Amino acid sequence: MANRQGITPTYTDSGLSRLYRSHAVEQHAIQSEVRTLVIIAGYACDFLTEGLEALPEDFFTCIEEMKEVMESIDLKSLDFEKRSLTLQRTKRRLEAKATRQHHQKEICS
């Protein structure tokens, strides 16, 4: 990953690669929970049939499960956002450091 000046900072020692991996894992976890939510919603819809006098207990169980999954998605989304900001700050800091080092090498040469 080279910046605008064509300088490629060293990310392996900085922990940035670990941040990228954990960011991707968290994104995958959120996607998985959204899929779970859709599946549970499908089951809830199956309980809504025409001419139904009262909703079965399973319908309410689905609704409670959907609430739990939505809370989990909400928390994971907040963590994901924090991790995104950390990733951006770390990347900018490393790029600035690489740029400073590059300029120091030019001055010394």
C-alpha cells in the first residue's frame, strides 16, 4: 500500500495488519448476525397465516430472538465503528511517519 508520494510504510511491525484482520472478522460477524435476523424473521412470518385468531407462542419467541440479535448487531456495529476509526488513525500515523522518514533520508543524502 503506497501513499501519494509512492512511499510504502511498513505495516507489519505496527499492528496494522492485525487491526485489518480483526476489522474484517467483526464485519463478517455483523453480516452473519444480519443473516440470522432475516432467517428468524422468516420463521416469524410463517406463523402469520390468514384467519389467525391469536398469534402462537412461537411467534413471540421469534420476536424475542430478533430483539436479542438486533441488540447484538447494535453493539457489534459500535465496536466496528470504533475499530474503523482506530484503523484510520493508525494508518494515517504510519503514513505520516513513513513520509517523515523519507524526507529525512532525502535531506541526509
